[in-house]
Amino acid sequence: MKLVLYVIWALFMVAALWAIIHSVKKSRAQERLIASWPKAQGRVTGSRQGWTSGVGNSSRNIRHWPTYEFVGEDGAVYTGESEVSYVNAPVPGSALEVAYNPVDPHRSFQVDSPSKPLLGCIIPVLVLLCIAAFWFIDFLPVD
């Protein structure tokens, strides 16, 4: 029976490791794009309101994703929606920095990197959780 628990533990470890690697790769790819693309000063035009998922035994919270507009190198006005969410609704007209694809200015990102601190917190927590689960399995009175 313990063998089954160890297999489940190992599968959880593999899934957690895959999720972390996938998140880091996606974050680094976006950061490389932001670093190589031209920047423009954007202006908040509003926001989209939504809910957090409530995973991890947390309550669901309202979040706001700013919508913005910026002027590209060609002088045209482009719009976008940030992937960075905020607790409070952003003030329309406030400034934010935008990196945009010079070939396709409709593809843009808000220049912000909140994923590094989040990943820096998640990785140690998952490591401790996996160690604790491994230790807990060893003390179960199951043959």
C-alpha cells in the first residue's frame, strides 16, 4: 500500500516540476520579447473585471486587468489588455509602459514582471510540501 502512496507522491512531484518549468519558460519568453521590442508610454482607458480562481483553499477575489492604448512608431493608436491584474481598478488616464511588436503592434504587453517573486515563493513551498508528504507517508501505519 505504501508503494501506491509513493507512486502518487512521485506523480505529484513530476506534475509540480512540469508546471514550474512551463511557467518559467513562458515567463522568460515574454521577458525576452519585452526586452527586444520597442517601448511606448501607454494610457489606461479602462479595465476588465474578473475573479481569481480561488485555488489553494483561498477565497475568490475580484481583480482588474487594465485596458490601454498607445501610439506606435507609425503614429497609429493601438489598444491592448494587460496580463497583470490589480486588486483595485486602475484610474483611467494613468500612465503605464507598454512593449509592442514592431511588426504587429496589436501584440503588446505591459512592462511588468510580477512572476519572478511569485515563482520565488511557490518553488520553496512546493519543495517543503513534497518533503513533508514523503515524510508523512513513511509514518503512516499502512503495510
